Amino acid sequence: MKALFRNKKGQLFIIEAFIAVSVMIIMVTALYEVQIATQPTSETNFHENIYSTIKALDNNGVLDEFIYALKIDSLIDINNQKAIIQQALYGALPDNGEFRLHCQNVTSSEIMTSSWINQHLSLSNEAIGIDYMITEIMGEYDPCIIHLHVWLKGV
């Protein structure tokens, strides 16, 4: 090693080796930083968006019309309202989000069988349950609870 320090070619070799190792360390660090920066963040607060969407649907009267259509058993109106609700909820969920929804009459404790949306989907272990109570439908006191489960696929 002492012979390398005395020789000019040896000194140049040591400087080149030091620069090469430094550049490699900088490149590995930069690649690691880029990998961390480009990983998608997990949506941890998506349930807040869903609750806001449900509340907006209620304020716009969509949920009232949906429950009223369930009560009068109008299949066309039920399907139209289901499509609106489904589109709104999928719009509020992340791309890998899923949900399952149904309504329950509070006074009779019965689940309205026609109210199911995505009943065929099986719940994930990480599903979040959201309950939304509606006390008045089309001006009449008739409390109903909307049970909603949301989860992310592949998480």
C-alpha cells in the first residue's frame, strides 16, 4: 500500500477508486430515494370521503327517493337510484375500493331485501362499517339506517 502512495500512477488509481466508490454510493442512495418517493400512498382516510358522499346524497334527496322506491317496490326507480348511489360511491373511493350497502327499517328491524348493492361481494377483514341514519322520508317520520361497508382490494 505504501508503494502505491509513492508512485504517481498509484496515487491516481487510489483517487479514481475513491471517486468510483463515492459515485456508486450516491447512485444507490438516489435510487432508494426515488423508489420511496414513487410508491403510492395508501388511502387511509377514504371513509371520510364516503361519509361526505353519503351525506351529499342525502342532502340532494337521492337517499329519500331510494328508500321511497323501496317502500313502494318500484323496480325501475330502485335500479335508477342504485345506479346513482353506486356511481357516487365508486367516485369517492380509490381505484381499488369496493363497497357493500343495504338499508334497514328501524321500526321493524327488517332489512329491505331490494336495497342491497354489491351483495355478491364478500367482505374483507379490513372493511370499515359506516352507518347513516335517515329519520324522515318524503316528509314522513320513518327511520331507516343505511349500512355501508367499504374496503380496499389488495391491501
